[in-house]
Amino acid sequence: MKPFLLIVMQTALLLLLAPLLSGLMKKWKARLQNRRGPRLWQPYFDLLKFLRKDMVISEHASWIFSVTPYVLFLTAVSAGLMVPMVTAHAPLSLFGGALGVVGLMALGRFFLALGGLDPASAFGGMGSSREMTLSAIAEPAMMLAIFTVAITAGSTNLSQIVLASQGPGWKFLDPSHALAFAAMFIVLLAETGRIPVDNPATHLELTMIHEAMLLEYSGRYLALLEWGASVKQLVLMTLVANIFFPVGLAANTTPASIGFGLIYFVAKLTGIAGAVVLVETTNAKLRLFRVPDLLSTAFILATLALVSTFLFR
Amino acid sequence: MNAPPATLLVASLGGYVLGAVAGVSFLRREKLANVCSFGAASLSALSGLLAGLIFLADGSGTPSLRSELLPALNPYIRFTVRLDPLGAFFLLIISLLAFALSAYSLGYVKGFFGRKNVGVLGAFFNALLLATTLVFVADNIWLFLIAWEIMALTAYCLVSFEHEHAEARDAGVLYFIMSHIDAGCIILGFLLLFQASGDYSFDSLHGLGAKLSPGKRDAAFVLFLVGFGIKAGIVPLHIWLPAAHPVAPSNVSALLSGAIIKTGIYGLTRVLFDFLGTPPLWWGVAVLAVGTLSAVLGVLYALMEHDLKRLLAYHSIENIGIILMGLGAALMFLHSGHPVLATLALIAGLYHTINHATFKGLLFLGAGAVLQATHTRNMEEMGGLIKRMPQTAFFFLIGAVAISALPPLNGFVSEWLTYQALLQGFGTTESLWRLVFPLSGAMLALTGALAAACFVKAFGITFLAQPRSEHAAQAHEVAPAMRLGMAVLTAACVLLGLFPTVLVRLMDPLTQQLTGQQLSTQLSLADGLVLTSLTEKTGTISTLGIVLMLVCLLPIPLALWLVLARGTKTRIGPTWDCGLRGLTPQMEYTATGFSKPIRMIFKALFQPRRDVQREYDFSPYFAKKLRFESHVEEVFVQRMYRPLRILILRVSRRVRALQAGSIHAYLLYIFVTLLLLLLFAL
């Protein structure tokens, strides 16, 4: 019964915490820009509102359009169940480690891009094209950064990576991990659609990427997509937080250690969210064809990370 | 000889012969020719499939099975076939594909009725299957080379089957030339081996590398890499592939891309792992580097295509690259003395080989169905087909997800194994070469993500949104036999994705033969539901688990709607058109537009040429007429093959002077040659 409970707990945490994280980041960003900003709970109200709304579906759309919200949402949550959040043992880490997480997110993205093309709108196609391009450029940097950590831990299983970090011989943020973290942070900005890569607040058709694919969605499909996107953001941030700063994860399932794990987890998450918000406020959005430069910087950082595992041995 | 697999194998070979004969005898009765030749092909394929399956399922204890097809002409030239684990594995691949293709052909070929001679197509199709099967089971160099040549010639005839198009003729000639260069290299390579063994049978070549001098061994390696590499379509020897595969009839394209290029992989595996012995380091590095280069460039050029079948042909280059990454890593591990890891990498490469046969075959069949329904290969004239051809669209989508290496289908599993082999390779050596593994892993990630981008484009532009032409608007679902063929391969993609440990178990005899290891127990966990990379610690994946997880989570959104969204209505409405009077297909995103960002980012490689002509009255922003042309030429054609062609033409113009038609000059040549030979003999 224990593992089942863990699965339920982590699913609940993923689903409930994700909108809060989005709300928190919006709030902080507004504060840094001297605005008051929406309430912290606003994303929950948005989701409830969307769920209760009628839907309009494009006459050109096919079943792909209707399947996409499910696929995006379910892959994001499943990926989340493979990542250690509060406990060092992720409930379903046996089903796939880092590569499984990346693969599931890619599956969600694949369908989202198809969903963007389906209603025959040029904006959707534009969004799909850009999303697939940028994610393709970001992928090698992300993989290389993950590889660097996986090689030191001798495993691609995320729970094993976290456990290895608590053993001997693991130096906290040694040069290679610091460089890999820098690379991964840039990738995080790109994958979650943050400034300077994409602007989550924009509705200006010609600059948007993620939003352009959602343009034709409404009602409960939109709710599912927004929710899925915020879960994906939470999963990626958790991944970064827990493989680069693997402190305070609950080693067993006693209430006390889980409680401490939760406190650590929230602290790490707010730290990374704060960093993302700082970057977003202090930078302007890059021109689309400048983004590959940023992402190749990430790739070079990740390569250096790998080389330094070799040099500083 | 009396074992069932050997009987089934001979039956399968005989069936192909009958199919070919049937095709030739019913030249004037096309319906009969269709049923007889493709019916025979599908039955023979089924028999071959069973032969391979039974042989591999029997485990590693069974000895190789031999049978004599024809009486030997002399002690050297024997027509003996042998079923050994490696051959059986490739027999399984081609027979699985051939079964689906033959079923598909029964419907597809009807499109040729009254237009082309179906009997000829059926005869060549059977002959090609026969020759390819023989390549995989040949027991000696002679039979191998004869089958290899028949395969090249029949494939040439099938590529130029629609010879009334200049494109098909040109592609056929290019294919003909390239396949003879490869045959030449392979013959030279085998001659080197024969020098050391003194016998033509494959048994005598086993582990021969130890007997060869290092120089000869390296020479043999290079010759085989070039020879089999041309057949497999590695960069930069690939230029025939995107020319030849698209112009053939689609059932043949699927066979060419799915199985015929795998003869190159078979040859390399046979020679490198069976014949040439423990490899030096640079072999592995070379194969890994060639694989990485082929994978990345193949997918990048695929992205630039808007011809659906050419796009798929370029993806074959990409996938051959991924297979070679596995084989190259395996060679490097053999060099550093890690047979277990080498086996893992070999399994990854060969798993991808069977996967590529299934999903590429499926995609080419889908493309063939689309081609038959819309009469065009140009994606810019398609669109909206998912509503007109729902089943074909579904099959194509499965193929697209599989080839993009997305979970839970088969492409993901084999790429996962490749990643694991590469990652664990980092620890096998202390030298700087260890960096090669994660870097090629990163390139594999780039390849996978670009492939996903390419198949969003291929599926999205072809099947989704509004039809972009009259042909696409009037498309209909294809014949049931064609859908059956696609369904078989779809099922194969799904099963190979969900139950990887079953195939790994079938590969036990094969790895036992090549590296002396069996990994199936090590690689499977929880009754085979979870695939591991050697141990539970290093990494695990369960595609079936992922599917179960997705299904178990499905009630969450459904329950929310039951509670919250009850009573909401769904309305069908027009897509937002910015206040214009409705969207037209012209306003949709195009395939060329979709890949524009990639073209811009990699413009140093593509060097795109564009030509834009605008006509306007008062301001360039309000064009009355616009003509846009964009063209990407392969850098290898531009920098390598064109100068080479010019050079060859120039040299041959000079050499022509020798053959001036004067009998005196010819007599002089003969005399000089004789003199030289005599001198040489001294």
C-alpha cells in the first residue's frame, strides 16, 4: 500500500503545486516591475473558469486537436512521477529515468505542435514551427547536462542520481556540475517558454511561440493545456533543483522526514523560481534568430562541464 | 537439414521463385499476375518469418542449419544456404517487412492496371526478395556475391520501373553506378580475406582477423566500410539513396528503405564481428563518427524536403546513422575489452535495425497510399487528408511517433539502448576518447529532436488542416489490402515498443554467436516488463509501464469534467481569421515555411538560394503578385560529386584519344601489353 500512497501523494502535489508556482512567479515578476500583480491563487481561478466555459472547436480540426490536451497533460504528470520531488525515491522511477522524462515531454510537445497545425491557422503553424525548432536546438544541451550528472552518478535513473549524491565522492556543485547547472538553467528558460526565449505574458501574434499553438483552444481543453504546461514547468524545475542541489530529500517515508523534505523542496523551488523571475525582469526578449546563440552557449557550457569531469578527476 | 526452420527457409526461397515465374508467365493477365506473384510473395514471406522466429526462439544451443539449393558446379562454387543466428535475425526482418508489403501490393498494384505491366513488377519484386533473402543466408562468398549482384540489378530495374519519367531513369543510372562501386569494393575485400583463408565458405572466414597482417586487415576494413556503406547509404556515399528510393513504386520504396539498405548493415556486422576479429580503436571511432555524421546530416536534409518520399528517404540515412552509432560503440568496447557493454551496444544497433524496417516500411506505405490518393508527392499540395483517409492517417501517425523516438513505441526503445551504451562507454577508457561517447549521445539527442520536428511537419502538413489542392480535397481511403499491410507494420511498431524484452531474448543466440555473451536475463526485470541497461542501478525503462501510467491518470481530467464541466456545450466554429472573410488554404502554413527557422539556423550548411520577385503598384508592402523560389542543394553534391563528375568526364575525353579507331595503334597496344606482361612474369 505504501508505494501506491506515494504515487497518489506525488500526483496530488504535482497537480496542486503547479498552478501555485505559476501564480507565485507572476506575482513576483509584477512586484519587481512595481505592479501589484494578480493574486497568488489566480491560476486556480483561471483553471476553474476555463473548465466551466463552453468550447469552440475549429471546423477544420480533426481528432488530433481533441487528443492533444490529454496527451500534453498526461505526459507531463507521468514525467513528474519519475522525478524525485520530496522523497529520494521517485514513485515510478523504475519506469524510466532522465531519458524517460525527456521522452515523455517530447511526446507532449509533438502532439501540441500537431494541435497547433490542425485548425489551419497560420499562427498555429508558426508557433509549432518555432517550438519544434527551438526545442531541437535545446535538446543536445539538455542531454549533455543530464549526461554529465548521470556519468558521475553512474545511472540515468533520477532516484539513483539523487541517492548517489548522498554517498561519498560527491562534491557539491563541483566545477562540472556548476557548468552543467548553468547550461540546464538556460535550457529551463527555453523549455518553459520564459523571457528571453518566449514571453508567457504576450498575446502579440508575431512574437509568441507557446501561446500561438494554444490560440484556437478554449474551455476545458484550454484548462487542461494550461494546467499541463504548468505541471511541465514544475517538473523541469524540480528536476533542476533535485539533481543539482540534492539536499534534504526524504530518505524514508516517516511523516517527519517527509515533512522536512517538503520544506526543503519548497525552499529550493522558490529559489529557482526567484532566479527565473530575476532573469525575466532584467532581460528583454531576444529576437527569434538570436535564441539559437543563447542555446548554443548552453551547449558549449554543457560540453565544458563534460570536459571538466575529465580534467578535475 | 530436416529441422523445420531449414525446410521453411527453403520453402520460402522456392515460393519467391514461383512468384517470379508466375509474374513472368501471366504478363498479359494482370489480375492473375497480381494475385499469383504477390500472393506467393506473402506466403513465402510468412514461411521465412516462421523460419527465423523458430530458429531464434530455439535458443543458442541449436547449431547452424545448412542445405544445398543446387548441386555444386565445382568444389568452390557451392549453392549452400545456412541459417545461423545473425542470418536468421535479418531473415526475420526482411520476411516481416515482405509479408506486409506483399499484402499491401495486392491492393496497391491495381493502380498500375492498364498502365504498366504488373507481371513484370511482380516478377522483379519476387526476385528482389529472393536475392535479398539469399544475401542474408548465403554460406559462402560466391553465393553471397551472386545474390548481391542479382539484388542490385533487380533493384535497379524496380527503381526505373516507371521509366517514362526522366527522373526515374536518371535515378536508376545513379543507383546502378553506385551499387557497382560498392560491389567492386566488397569483391576486393573478400579477395583479401580469401588470401588468408584459402576457402570460400563463411565458416573458414570466422575469426580470420588474427591471421591477417594489420595493414591488410585495415585495408579490408576500409573496403568493406565503403562497399557496405554505399549500400547502407552512409554520408557522404549516400547521394543515390534520396534519388532512387522516391521514384520507385511505393511498395518497392518501402522494401528498399526498409530492408535492402539493411544488407549493408548485415554485411558490416558479419564482417566486423564475425570475420575480422578484435578491432583496433580507430575502426570503432570511424564507424561511430560516420554514424553520427549520417544521423545529423540525414535528418537536416530531410527537414528541407517537401517531397514526402524524398523526406522519408533522407530519414533512412539518419536511421542508418543511428544503427552505426550502436555498432561503432560496440567495436570500441570490443577493443577496450568490455564484451558485455559491446553486446549492449550491438543489441541497440540491431534493435534499431528491425525497428527502422518496421516504421520506415510503414511510413513509405503510408506515403504510397497518399500518393495514390492525391497523385502527388509534393506536400505543399496535400492537407486535410486525416478526414478523407482516417485509417491511413492513423497508421502514418504511429509511424511518425515511432521514428521520432517518442515513448512508448519502438524507436524510443532502441534509441534508449543506444544512449545507455554510449553513457556507460564513458567509463571504459581513461583516454580522451571517452568524450566521444557523450558527445555523440548529444548529437543523437539533436537528431531525435530534429526528427520529431520533421515528422510534425510531414504529418501536420500532409494530413491536417485544409486541403491545399483539388486532388487532396477529393482523396479517398485506399483499398483494404493496402490498409492491411500498414496495419501489420503498425502492430509490429507497437509490439516491438511495448515488449522489448521479448526481442532481446530472441537476440540471445545472435549475441552468443558474435560476442559470446547473452544479456536477456540481465536486461529484463520484473518478468520482462522493465528493460534495464545491464543492472537496475544504471537505468531502467518500461514502455508498458508508461502506457499503464498514462491510462491510470486518464480518469483525473475525465472526473474533473464530470464534476465541473457538466452542462457545457461544444460548438463548431470557424478558425480565427483576423477579421478577414474566412481562411483559405493559401493562408495555411506551408512545409517550406515550417522548416524555415531550421534553414536559417543552419544556413552555413544549407546555403539556401532564394529568388523573390514582387510586383506592386505603390508600396512594396502591398504586393500584387509574388513569386518565391527557394532551393537547397546538398553540400556533397556541390563540393564533391560535381567536381568529381567533371574530372571523370575530362579524363575520359583525354583517354578517348587512345581509342582512335586505327588498327595500327591497336596492334601496338597489344604488343606493348604483351611485352609488359612478359617483363612482369620475369
